[in-house]
Amino acid sequence: NFSALHEPVNHGTALFPIAFYEITSPLWMEERIWCHWHEELEILVVTRGCARMNIAGRTHEIQEQDILIVPPGALHSASQTPGLHFCFFALVFSPSLLDRSGSDDIYRKYIAPVFENRLRFPEHIVPHSFWQQELLALLYSIRDLFAEKPSGFELLIKARLLEIWHTLAARSIPASFAEPQADRTAYHIKPVLAYLQK
């Protein structure tokens, strides 16, 4: 049941809708990230070890320093052989973090198409080239900001995310008409879930 796999968690707060998670998964587990989906976009960085990540039916073999972009509404999970390490941090955030009004040209051209699954960012990024390494550095910078919380850290996090968005948008592609069924179902079920949660 696809709707049963929805993650009913508030990521961040209404005023600052982003959450940071740093996970060291138990070595005895095979299923390191249970299969689920959420309305927010997720960016995951592997900090140690390796795993097999599944995003909307697409499988990625991932390892340390790899970056994964999980589209809104995409079922995703990760597994690893028991006894092997898999550690990561993740950012999960709503489009309202980047533009609360949702009505200006920036939102219409660059943000809405991603959250409406009309535009796809690269899904699995291995930091070999300069732009990939820059992206990784920005993500680690956000990790540090969440840990240290200096004055005005929220502004800096939003600024870093906009830089990340610019980098990814420049390398995005139109979403295929032949999307996996899970992606299409998520897009149509979101308004129903929003209504039921009122």
C-alpha cells in the first residue's frame, strides 16, 4: 500500500521547514533506511561505508562522499550487508524554505518544476569534477552550521541551499513521461494526505 509508506514526520518547523539528520546505522541491520516517501526533497551524503540505495525503482551502489538527491514523493530505501558500515547525513526540506510566497519568477522557473516532478536533478552524484566537489563542500558547510548554530545560521543555510539549487538546476533534465508508477502515485496522493491531516 503506497500511502502506508508515507513518512508522517514534520521535517523542521513551519517557520524553518528543514531538518538535518546524521545517522550511524547499526551494523547488524540489513535494511538501513526503511522504504518510505515524503513530500519534501532530500539530499543525502554518505560519510562512511557503502550501501545499495533504491530511489523510485532505480538502484544505486553508493559509497563514501557520494551525494544522493531524492525527489519529492519518491519511494526510497537503503540496504547493506550486516557487519558493514553505512553512515550518512541528510537534509530534508520543503519548497517554502526557498521561497515562502511561491509566486515569484524564481519559484515558478526553478523551484516549482522540481517539487512538481516536472524537472529532475541528477540523482546520484560522485564528487569527481569541480562542480561536484563544490556541491559536497556546500553540503558539509550546512552540516557544520547545524552543529554550531552561529548567529544568523538560518540565513547562511538558506544561502547555501540556493547555491546548491543553482548548481543542480544547471544540470537538471525534464522528467520523463514514463515515470515509475510510485512517482505518479505520490504526485496525486499528496493533496489527499494534506486534506486528511487537517
